Amino acid sequence: MTTYGTIPTSSVPGPSTKLEYISRAKERIKEGLGARRPWKLMFNIHSISFPGSLSEAFSRVRTHVAYFRMNYAIIVLLILFLSLLWHPISLIVFVVMMAAWLFLYFLRDEPLVVFNRTIDDRVVLIVLGILTIVFLLLTDATLNILVSLFIGVVVILVHASLRRTDDLYDEESAGLMSGPSSSS
């Protein structure tokens, strides 16, 4: 094996490699949070209307929970965080679980694979949610946790039932419409 024409690089980690690691982490966080839907789209005031019937409200909730899943997870986790500010042990457990959320849900580029099986995004969301709640309940902040989860669910249900679904779009079909070949 020859290495003609290659540029030798140093394998000694220096300060520049630490800065590169930090900048890569920043980029990965930006990309990971970029997978969420835009907040401006989520809170578009012109898309608010009362549903005509209970079945329409259920349909809206189902559609919005699927469409704004990551945004709703961020909202519930923020409400949960704010409720734990006066419980330091619970807050430490929450920060550890947030690290798990970041690596296993928010910042993943590829699907999670366990024992050569691809794990669906919804399964990861449900398992992380249950583990977060169970670990936090073990810290004796039960009332705060239950109240904050109730508030989070109410916020999600109110938003999901009041927001119309007619202005939601699919990125894949939008990407096909404005691909690089359409510019002239």
C-alpha cells in the first residue's frame, strides 16, 4: 500500500481538534433541532379556528401530534423542567435524562438500530418519555411531575384541536416542486 500524494497529518490532539469537536457538536445540535417544525408555522395565528365537531377535533389532534411531534416533546420537556427548578435531585435526574433525549431522539441522523432491528421514532419517543417519568417519580417530586405533565398535555390538546390542518405541508412534495433543476 502506497501513500504517494497524501498529506501527512498529526495524530496528536491539540487545541484545534477540541475546537473542531465543539463546532461539530454545535452544528449537530442545529441540524437535530432543524428536524422540528418551524415555530412560526406552529403558532400561526391565522390557522386558529374552532373545530366543527368532536370528530374533527380528534382528527386535528391526531394530525398535529404526528406533524409537530418534536415541537410538542420540546414543550412538555420545557414545562417539566420549569416545574423541577425547586427540586435539585429531580433536576439532576432530568438533566441526565435530557442528555439521553438529545442523543437518542433529537440529534440522531440515522434510525436507531438495536440487535439489527430498526426502532421507530415513535417507539423511542414513548420509551424515553416513560423512562423520564419513572426516574423522576423515584425522586419524590410526584405532585410537581404529574401537574406539569397534565399542563403539558392540556397545552398540546388545546393547540392541536384549535389549529387548522389545511396549511400543513409535506417537505418531500415541497422539495420536489422546488428542486435544483427548476432554476433557470
